[in-house]
Amino acid sequence: MPEKSTPEALSQRIHARLLASSHGPAWSTISVHLLSHQPLETNLLVPAVAEPLVVWIVSGSARIEERDIGGEWMPVEVSAGDFYLTQSETPYELRWETSGGEALCVMHLYLGLPIYQRAIAEVLGAEGAERFRLADVSGARDEAISGLMGMILKELTEAAEPSEMAVQGIAQALAVHLVRHYGRRDGAAPARRGALPAFKLQKVVRMMEAGLDRAFNLESLAAEAELSPFHFSRVFKQSTGSSPSDYFIQLKMAEARRLLRETDASIIQIALDLGYSSPSHFAQVFRRQVGVSPRDYRG
């Protein structure tokens, strides 16, 4: 299981439906994804990339539990308007179960490092920024954040042509608010050696997901990230906890689980659809990744 991920990979792992995502020049300083989740998630590793992440609950309510890897689960009851904030350099585990009949819909906003660093410099000055980092926040409520995230949501889902001026203004206000109210100056600034920007991880994972029926091709993935194969392999593993080839297999197995759970396709057909010419090889990989055979998983 990869330690770090992207919005697209996150939706793949938790069986979320991507409702909308940011594209185009208006979104140059932030990356936004709107996701609708299924009622139950039993275990998920929260992604860690170069940028701070704000997760805002748009609708629904749930009991969400989180923990450090292998630690004690800490529960929080959340509902629409609550938010999470993380700048963690290490992943953590998450699980939830919704309550009530309304779907759990959340918006992920990755705050670009340039706008975040400008906010730090403006609020704290060059000297104050040296030991600054954002606090981790779980299931809190902040009306200012809700107002700003709500405006971002409208630009994302309602505007025929999102306004670059509006989006950038909202993003700047959000960055300053986070620095002013959720910063800590008592620890060293987090090191981000080797962390890929979210947009590059997104491009690579989208390419992987589009080619689940084909053989793994390191060179084409590296080209998509505009890196040499050697450098790409190194920083991809630093950013995800898995090599590119292992991550590709994990995506294949996530799709296999979905097909086994949601369709009546035969196991042989699923194996072929995922690029395995030998059903026995597919079953072997599936058992190694999931812990049971495809037949037992479906049963």
C-alpha cells in the first residue's frame, strides 16, 4: 500500500466518485477536487505531497477515525462545514462510516507552495518564516474557511468560465488565513526533499489509470513527469512509498477489486481487461496483494 498519493489515486483507493476537478489557468496556484464517497471506508492512507492540504466537508456527516500508522484510532464526529488541515510529511491512516442518509461529499484543496510561501513571508516576514509550519487540524469548524471554500466550490461547479482573478483572490485570502490562525513557530520548517508537486503526481497517476490494460512503461511515465527514468523512480518512491511498478500493480488490484465487487464479469475476463494473459498469474498477484483469491474475494 503506498504511503502517499494524489487526489485521483485517493479517489481510486476509497471508491470515490470524482464530481469535479480544477483545470486551466484560473487554478494555477491551487488544485481542487470534489469527491463523493461511499458510506463506508475501512482503511485509507491519507496522501502527503509537497503542498498543504485542506479537506472541507461539503455535505453529509460521518464518524471519522484517524491514527498514526499502527497507532490508536482517534474518532471525530463531523458534518458539513467541518474541515481537516494537514501538512504532514508522513501519511496517516483514516477510516469512516457515514451517518444519516445524505452522501458524504468532500472537497480537497492543495495549496500551491508559491502562494503559501508568499503568505508566510507577508504575515511573518523572512525571519519569522524560518521555523514556521501549519498545524494539523482534524474535524474543526471555521466560518472564514467555510466561506472561502464555498466560494471556491462555486467557481469550480457553477461558473462556465472560472474567473482567474476571483480564484486567485480567494486562494490568497485562504493562504493568509491559514498562516495567521493555524501556524506554529515552535518547530523546524518541514523538509520536502524529493516531494513531487501534486500536479505532476496527478498527471502520472492519470496515465497509469488510463493504461491498466497495458504493460508497465517506466519511460513514458517519466516523460509525463518531465524527468529522467532514474530520477523519476527515485522521487516517485519518496513521494508515494512505492516504486512506480509496484504502484501500478496496486492500481490494477484496486480496479480488480472494484470489478469483482460491482460487476458480473468473469475472473478470466477481468484478468484480460487488466492486461494479464494468464488468469493464474492474475490470481497469484491478486492473492499476494489482497490476501485472498479473486474467487474468495467475490464470494
